[in-house]
Amino acid sequence: MMKKIFSFLCLVSLLILAACKDEDPKPASLVALFEISDDVISRGESVTFTDASTGAPTGWEWTFEGGDPASSTDQNPAAITYANSGTYDVTLTVTKGDASNTFIFTNAILVDPLEEASSFDEVGEIELTGGTGAAEISAFDPLTMKLFVVNNGEDNSNPAIDVVDLSDPTTPVYVESIDISGYGGAVN
């Protein structure tokens, strides 16, 4: 009798284990992610990218806008050099079998053009709406490379904020002028 009870308990245990057993566990989702050694650099400096993707990818395809080299299939590309000022996107596509995932990091790298300038000879000139009269720099946005200049106008009667694009500091580009006469603004 004891042998039958033991056999019965073994059979029940096996059935319970079989019923509780999961099918193949779901693999971690394939998600492209990465880390950047430095996201604000000077012209001519290099950046290292480190894969931080999930799901154990087996293939990597990197694209470095403005970088040299411009692409890589290394898991962790090193020494990507940026020669020109501006902001640049980085794209990583990871694959595993038939699955793939892409991550586009917009404005991932900021190459600061002003840090490298050693003299004003490297910076171009531009005539603003107020001519060559008094003006003062109010703000600079390093992400968009825009310079905002408060300008009284030629006869001090037309105060405005002139917006200048310094993406290439050797050839500044006038973007627009914002009238501030209604706000009492002017150069001191």
C-alpha cells in the first residue's frame, strides 16, 4: 500500500510540475541604446560610443552624422572625430536574427566652434539691421548656434533683437530681426 501511495504522489508531483512549467521564457526585448563619452566637444576632438542595448543583439550598425568615420559596425565604436562645428545626430540599429530596433539620438553631439577660435580673424562679420552702430550681445544658444544681439538701429530709434546663425562662425548668417520698440528695449 505504501508503494502505491508513493507512486501516486510521484505521479501527481510530475503532473503539477509539467502544468506549472512555462514554455520558453520570453527573451528580453531588443532595444537599441548607447552611451556617449562626451556630448559637447571642440572641433577635431573624438568621441567613443558604448552599446547599452538590451536583448543581446548580435549586430550593430552605427551612423555618425558629421563624424569621421561616418559609420561603423563595431559594437563599441571609438575615436569618432568631428571636424566641423554644429550639432549632429547619431543612429544605432541593432539586430538579432530577424529582429531589429533603431534609436536615433537627435542633436547627440555638439561641436562648439567658439572654443577653438584663437582670434577674431577666424570669425566672419555681418551687417545687422541697425548698421554698424551700437549693439550688445544679449544671448548665445550653443544648441542652435544662434546669437541674439540687441541693436538700437542707425539713428537709435529702431531697437530690435537681431538673430544671427553662427553654425559656421567664418560666415555668420542673418536670420531675422525682432522689433522690441514696444518694450522699451535698447542698447545701454
